[in-house]
Amino acid sequence: MCNLVLYMSMSLDGFVGGDREHPGVAIPEGAELKQWKLDRISQAGLHLMGRVTYQEMSSYWPRSDDPYAAPMNTIPKVVFSRTLTDAEASWPVSTVARGDLATEIAAIKAEPGADAIVWGGGRLAGALAAADLIDEYRLLVQPLVLGHGQALFDRLPDSRHLNLIEALPFPSGIVVHSYRAQRN
């Protein structure tokens, strides 16, 4: 059985997207953080994403020579979309999940193997958080305040308690906060 791990860049005030700057690219990550991220993505057994993130990534990674390209291109991907018809055609080792989110995630988690990761994609991440489907949060908190934008946790039906696993600062000023979901 695998865990579902969310990697999400966010502003200090909790926004994962906005019309001012995008927290994922606003602050240069630096070599140390890039290696930390590369080490973790390389260990993933499956990469989950929404349609918008998939379309952005599938147009970039297959042609990139960045160190992220190798794991991004070889790790199997599952795209959650009701409109996308064929993911494999534009990015090999990709499938489309169209069913109920909780049912699809339960099937993924039931499979043996390495963790499944969600890397970016605010709408999918928010839906997963609201449904309490994320086992571990790895939040890359940027030294940036947006003031408004898309919040990660704005759809929670009630408060959620998490256990801090680690807080890891990097020279760029980005701090990775890792939390495990508390399950009753």
C-alpha cells in the first residue's frame, strides 16, 4: 500500500496561485532545494496531476534536458480529468482517471509500491485535501506574501490537524514544512 504525498509551493500567507506571482517560481530555488526535490521525485512510484498541470508539463518535460526531466518522463502519471481523452499520446506512461476522486485514490493507494505524489496543481490538491485523501503534506513555503489568490485549504469542510514531521530551511529562504495527516 502506498501513501499519497503532496508537494506544493505556497506563499507565506497560504496561497498556491494568484495573479501577482506564482509561488512555485517566484523565488529561485537554489541548488540545494533542487537536489532535495530531485531526490524525492526520483523515488516516487506514481505522479498524479490535474489536466491543466498535465498539459503544462507534457508540453515541456519530454523535450527538456533539465535533471528533473528523466524522472518526470519515466515515472508513470495519472491525470485526473473528465475532458482529456488520451494522455499517452502526448506524454508516454500517462493514463487518464475519470472516476470519482476518492474511489480512484483508494485504488491507487491499494497498490503496492513507492509513494504516489501530487506535485503542484492547486485545484486537484485542494480537492484531495478537502476529501482528506492526502497522507503527507510537503509544503514549500516561499518568502513571499501575495495578499490574495488561490488557497490550498479553502474547501476544507472542517479544521484538520496535522503532525509536523520536519521543517527544513534552504538558503533561498524557502522552508519545506512536512506534515503527516492525523487519522482517527
